[in-house]
Amino acid sequence: MAWALPPIWPLPFEENGAERKGSVDSVQTLRLGLLRIAFEPSRIPHVFAPRLIVDWTAGLGVAAALPYLGIILIFAFLGAVGMGDDVKITAADGSSVLVSQDGFDGDVVIYAQHDGHHCKRVRDAPEIAGWTRVKDHDCRLETGGRASLVCGDVVLQIDPQKRAT
């Protein structure tokens, strides 16, 4: 048995039965017509089982994807707010190095001051990489002849003229 709703929203008429004139009438007629199309059930018969299968499959797919999306968003947020450390270490003579440690696995890269506003990459420092943060190592820069970065027991030689490969 096929059925259809009678028009819920009749076309706007004035009290005397004449149609309204003007742009307000055409916009209102269009709006009411779209509402009628949106809420009036289709005349195509619906088979319930395929719709139910598709609905449940889509719902379960979204439910399964949400934890993964949440993990991705957490790491994206942590990367955006900068979960790594940048420590500027200055020697007594005024020269300085920038020690950058990423927050993911603790890789360390050392940058030397190139000019007043720029640094250049000098070397990687796997000797001090890891979960003990560089800012907790009590590092100091010594410039007696050749620059060296001393972090606890580890001494790293730094040649500001040489670029890292």
C-alpha cells in the first residue's frame, strides 16, 4: 500500500484567495517547497534489510575509526604545540649553540650561531639523545681552542665551520 502525505505547508495565499505578489512570495514558496521535498516520504518503496545493514555498517565503521582519529589528533596537537626542547647554551666568550631535541624519540641536533639571526646545523648528537632531556643534563659550552659541548660525562666536539651531512 503506497501512501503519501498531503501537502503539509500549503502555498501562501491571502485571506481573499488571491496569490501574493512580489519577491517575498517567491522566496517563501521556494522555502516551503524545499521543506516539503525534504520531509515528505519518497514514493519509492523502501526495502528495510539493506538500509538496516548499511546503517549499522556505517555506524560501526565510524565507531571503530574514532579511537584512531583521536590518537592522530593527540599527536598532531602535541606536535603543533611543540613537545620538543630547544636549549640555547652560551659560552663565556659570547659564542652560543642551540641544542634541539624532539619530543617523540629524543633525537638531538646541534646548531651553531651563523650570524645575529640565523643558526646552521653542525651535527647530530646521538650521544646525548634519549629520554633524559637535554635541559636536565646541565650542559655547558667550552671554547678553549676548539668548541666543545660538555653534558655530564659526555664531551661533544663542535666545529662551527663544518656543516653536518
